[in-house]
Amino acid sequence: MSTTPLIDPRRRWSGLAVLVLAVTLVAVDATVLSLALPSISETLRPSGTQLLWIGDVYSFVLAGLLVSMGSLSDRIGRRKLLLAGSSAFGAASLLAAYAPGPGWLITARALLGVAGATIMPATLSLIRGLFPDDRERATAIGIWGAAATAGAALGPVVGGVLLEHFWWGSVFLLNIPVLLLLLALGGWLLPESKDPKPGRWDAQSAALSLAGVIGVVYAIKEAAAHGVARWDVLLTAAVGVAALTVFVRRQLRLDTPLLDVRLFRDRRFTAAVLASLIALVGLSGVLFVTSQYLQLVRDYEPLKAGLAELPGFVGAVAGGLLTARLVRRTGARAALTFCLLAMGLGVGLLGWLRQDTAYLLPAAAFLLVGTAEGVVYTLGADLVLSAAPADRAGAASAVSETAYELGTALGIALVGSVVGSLYASGLSVPVGTDPASAARAVESLGGAVETAHGLPPALAEPLLASAKESFVHGVNVAGLLAAALLIGAAAMAWRLLRGLSAPAAAPVRQPAREKVDA
């Protein structure tokens, strides 16, 4: 019988509302910048590479630190780390809003990633302490998952509203009042919880995890953009793989590892982590390129572009909330596999996108991808949490969040790099364009649009036509490649979850081991 202190139901659900606020904020911050990229290009004048780093360094750092911070939250207290991280998130938001150059903005985004890494795993692991009942916890995770995926889909809409009236830095200042509310309510409504026998937090493992994730992701990003046969790609890949290998071996030797890698022996755990990662590649990749497509190819204003992506937000909310019912009717295996296939179909629709395509096609893609992702992410989080012991909830939750953020980073890096590479190779710069303007146009579609504004019509019109055609071709190819990846993920999930037809939630193991202070 559980000895976990009972928490008043109203306080439980109010506490969940605080956690939903936190996870929505971090998820929104991962994508809110997508619509601001053209404005940032014009104001700060970053290179194409700097623009990609502005977009994805947040998720890179977040992914690299989540396991370490999840384990730290098990040791020092999940509420404590959540509130401390929220304060740091606010400070980094101010730095990002007033960044004077691209280097400063990249640094601020990296600091936001550090702070965000303290927030995400704490939210999911606190749900376990708030909701010891299986059915209530499944519902709570469904709401939490809807907030996480909907936050990512809502980012462009929020960005569009702000950019319609303010400068690009306003997308970061939005965080401040939300964080103040989170700090005030979190300290009052959330119970503290932690591992009663946490052991030592291993700083060396934390450094290895960060170096390994960032090294591998950087290598993949650069290989997609410039090819494998480069010394920096090979070196960073080797360093990243070596760091991750040493990290895994070290975890197997430690009495209290940052990450219990033996959890991957559970097929539910492995399938959930891989499915979440690959699904986020599709979602973030779609948002990254379509935000630019709508503004720079279709000439939508930021607010109109954000509203055009609204079906993704609606779908993500619906998918997250309907996950528990879907799994009860079909089983976890069928639900996860079907939704990965649906995401593949939605992303694959980008292969037929043209400059003058009717809005119905991208709207269908947004709706399909958002709904399916809402189910995949929520179901994945439930599978991960139910496969882990209660006293390792923070570290296990961090693995789920790492998959989320790593998928977001890889989606931007891979899709953005493929589109950027095809764009640069297909762009035809009119004869007579000065070298500086030509170089700027080749960097990115935003650079081409800005360059065209300063050229005479005889040069500007053919440059813009070629730039838009090359960019759309890159989107077509990237969409089809991402679709193939998601179909492969569906096959993987079907195989790994063979024999698992029951609903996702498994009985919570020994909740009495978890220390909760109401």
C-alpha cells in the first residue's frame, strides 16, 4: 500500500496547471523564433550558418543537458530546480531580447537552453508525485503532452502576433510575465519531491553527456549542409561518439548513474524514446521551413503566417488530449505506429508544395502532423514514465525530454541544412549583380529578399524568382526525406512493441519509495 502523502485533488490539478504553464513556455520558445528569422536577418545581418545556430542552439544545449539536470532534480528536489531554472530563464530572455549582434543572440539562446534543461524534466517527474493513481496520471500526462506539442505549434502564432506590432526581441520579453506567474504559483501549489537516497551527482558524466550530444548533432548538421568529407565534421563526430561511448560505460559502472542505461532493455522505453525523437524531427522541420515559405515565398505578413500554421496547434491539443482514449481502444503499439505513419504522410505533402499552391495543402499538412505528433509525444512520455522506477522519475523523464529537444534540434539542423544546400546550389544570380550582393543572396532566402530590395528591377525580379524556386525545391526534397524517416520509425515502433497491446500506462512501481513533501 502506498505511503505517499495524499494531496488534495484541487491542489493536484492546480499544480498540474502550473506545470503545463512551464512546459508550454519552454516549448513555445523552441519555435517562436521561426517567424522572426526574416526580421533578425534584416536587423542583425547574420550569415546563413549563424541563422541556423540562432534557430537551433537552444535545442542543442537543452538536449545535451536534460539527462544531467533530470538526475540533478532527483537529488536536490524537483520543485527547487524548476523554480531556480525559471529565474535563470527570465534573465536569459532579457539578454536575448536586447542582443546587439548575432553572436550575442546565439549566446543568449544557449543560456536559455541551459535554463530550460532544468525546467522540462522536473515538470514530468513532478506529475508522478502529484498523481499516484494510474488513470489520473494518464490523463495528466495527456494534458501535459498536449501543452508540450501545442506549445511548439503555437510558437509561430505567438511570434506572428508580436511581430505584427513590435520588434523581434518582443518574442523573448513575452517570457517575463509568464515566469513571474510561474514562480509565484509554483512555490505555493507544487509539492517538493526527490530521491530519498540520491547518491553523488557525477559532474564528469554531465560533461560527457553534453559533449557527446552537441558533438554528434553538430557533425550531422554540418554533414547535411556541406558533405561528410570535411575534417571538422569527422573530428566532431569522432569526439561526440567517443564521449557518448565513455558516458554509457561510466553509467554502467556507477552505483548511482545520471542515466540508468539499462532502461533501454525495456522495449517500451526504447520505442518511446526513438519515436519521440524522430517525430520531432518531422514537426520542427516542417515549422522551420514553412514559416519561411509563408513569409518569404508567399509574402504573408508575420501575423497571417502564424495564423496559417494554427491547424498544427489545434491538432496538437486534440492529439494530446485524445491519446488515452485512443490507446484504450487500439493499444499502444497500433496507436504509436499509425500516428508515425500519419506524420509521414503529413510531412510528405510538402513534396508537392509549389509557390502558388492553394493554402489547403499546407493546412492539411499542419493539421495531420500536429495531431499525430500530439499522440506520439504524449504516448511516448507515458511509456517512458511507466517503464522507470519511481525514484528515478527525473532521470527517466529527462530521457523523454532529451528525445523531444534533440528531435527539435535535428529537425531544424537536417531539414534546414538540406533546404539551404539545395537553395544555394539552385540559385541563379543575374549577371551584373555585384559580388557582395550575390554572396548575401546565396546565404539564405531572407538574404536574397533583402538584397533584391536594393537592386534595380531588371536584376531584382529574376533574382527573387530564382531564389523562391530554389527554396521551394529544397522544401520538396526535405519533406520527402523526412516522410521516409517517419515511415521507417513506424516500422521500428511496430517491431519493438510486438506483444504490447495493452494501454500505455503500467502500474506505478513502489510509489512509497518517493519522498514527497506536500
